[in-house]
Amino acid sequence: MKKIMIKGFFFGISLFLVSSNLSFSQTPDSTLLLDELIQKVLEQNPELMASNKDWDASKTKISQVKALPDPTLGLNIMNLPVNSFALDQEPMTGKQVSLMQPFPFPGKLSLKGDIAKSESEIALHRYRELKNQLIKNTSQAYFDLYYIDQALATVANNQELLKEFVEIAETRYGVGKGTQPDVLRAQVALSKMIDQELKLLQQREAVQARINTLLNDPADSPLGKAVVMEPEPWTGKLQTLIQRADSSSPVLAAWKTAVKQSGQKVDLALKDRYPDFSVGVAYTQRNELQNGMQGYDFVSAMFNVKIPLFLNKKQNKKVQETQIRQSSIEYRYQNVANSIEQKLQQSLTDLEKNQRLLELYRTGIIPQAEESLESSIAGYQNDKVDFLSLLDSELTLFQFRLDYHRFLADYHKAIADIEALTGTEF
């Protein structure tokens, strides 16, 4: 009976070594695909919808600022005598209707339209950047979900093995070939594995809530299991990524537009040194006078000019202000560009590190750990290896498998970072 149980144990170990994709009952059986998840986020995320509406609203402002100021309609009583308030007593008394139209100095309205158009372009780039960030955040949450799902699968399989370990230790102890500490070690290891499973399930609920928040769904809405492909060799270089960011990044595009807009504001401030003017017409109607004198109507024309009397204190200072702000925006743009370059370098370093670790674990560390476990099994079978060494070999392989899935998730998260920073998809 003991031999049959030991053979069953070793057969279970062999199955564990050749299979790494066994299912587990704590998570859904359905599959969650990243592309479909991203598409749903882009369709349902309220923040992205709000940003799109901001862009739509900004487009309506262009025609507003390019339009002439509203004319002024005047209804006046002219030269009314205070002794009688009669309209037919004095020859200069009359009822007047006037219309006054302001005209900004030529070029001002066009510049205001250009500034509003640039503001709309910035709103568009902000919308595109938010879209990029949502894709990145969704992708990274998805890869976190993938790691947790794989960790749960690995933990579930490891629990079955540890249950076998407990049975073997108890059996050997019962026939006098094992010790009670071996039984306790196996039971403690199994309890730790159950505790780790509970913690992973809590982490899955947290990641699930993150994704559902992006989807604008209830936080506890169930999600299927994430699936990630093995990575293709990465060959991208830093300078290539920097060039892509310069041409495609919405963040840099927004700052470039802001620099252009600051120049337009300087031009407008320079134009403000020249006077605006107004043109108006008025029609005055007069009554026949009390003395029988005929009252003829009047037509008047008006031309008003704003005098920049405080040019040095007002308009010239406005020019200085906009020029200083232009310099500030140029410096900020350069700082953002430098920051993106630094983040690209960091993400590329992380990606290459994880790529090397994946290769190392796949071709070296995990196969070696499997061989070590097989050796420990054989030694334990022949009473040449103690139970503690066997348990240590099994838990070491378990940890290496967890590390491999974490490196794989981090590899894809680094790619998501690079895609968001460059504004392109790889």
C-alpha cells in the first residue's frame, strides 16, 4: 500500500513538471482578451467621453472670437428743455436712433481665431493623450491580472503536491521511517500556500475593481482570465523611440502647439498697441415747433478711436508678459521632452532586463530547478535525501515559476509604457 502511494506521489510530481497551464476553480473559466477590453474601455470610459466633449466645445470657440464685436443700438432724446420737457419747443430737440459698430485693428480678429484654433488643437492632443493613458492603464491592469491568474493556477497545483507531501510524511512517520517534524513542515507549507492563495484572490479583486472602474462598470463585475503570449525578441533602440515620440506623442504635440500659441499671443499683444475704432450712424427726428417753424430731421455719422494713452504702462507691459510666458512655455516643453526621453530609457531598460530574465528562467533556471527536484525525489525514494531538502526543492521551483510569470507581465507592462510615451503601437 505504501509503495502504491509513493508511486502515485511521484506520478503527481511528473505531471506537475510537464504541465504549467492547469485550471483552478477560484477564478472564472472564460477568457478575457486585451484588445476587446481596451475597445470597451475606449467606448465606455466617462473621463474619455468628457475629454471628447471638451474638444468639441473648443472648436465652437473659433468662430466666436473671429466675429466682430456686437454693434450698439441707441435710442436717445436730444436737447430736451427742462422747463417744459416739450419736444416741439426748441429747434434742436429731437428723437434719435443710433447704431455703433466697433472694429478691432486689422489683424486682431484673425490672430484671436488662430489662438482659439491652437487651443482646440491642444484639446485634441489632450484627448489623444488621455486615450493613450487609458490604453496603458488598462493594459497594465490586464497584465497584473494575468500574473495573479497564473500565480493562482501555480498555487492550486502546488497545494495538491503539498497534500501529497503531507500524506507521504504521515505514512513514513507511521511506519517509523519519517519524523514528526517532517509532517509538521509539510502541513505548515500547505497552510502557507492556502494563505498565499487567499492573498492572491484579494489582489485579484483589487485589480478587477481597477479594470471595472476604467470600464465604468460596477467594481465587483466578474472578469475572465487574462491570456498573454510569449514575447517576441525586442530590437527597438532608444534613439528610434525618441524619434517616434517626437513625431507621434500627443503630449509633445500639445506642448509644441502651446509654444506656437504663445507666439500668436505675443503677436496679438503687439497688435494691441494699435487702436481699435468704431463707426456709427444716427438719425434724429424733429417735430414741427410750437411757433410753426418746420423741424427738419438730422442724419449724423460718427467715428471713434481708442487712444493707447498709457502705452508704456499697459500695452507694452502686456507684450513683455506674453514674451516671458512664451519663454516659460518653451522651457516647459523642453523639460517634458527630456522627461519623456528619460522615461523611455527607463522603460527600455526594464523591458530588456525582463527579456533577459525570461530567457534565463526559460532555458536555465527553471529546467535546472526541475532537475534538482527530480534528483531530490530520487534521493528521497532511496532514503539519501531528507524530507526538508525535498520540500525545499519543490518550493524553490514553485517560486521560480511565479517569478517567470511576473517577469512576463512586467515585460508587457514595459511595452505598454513605451507605447504610451511614443504614441505608437508595437
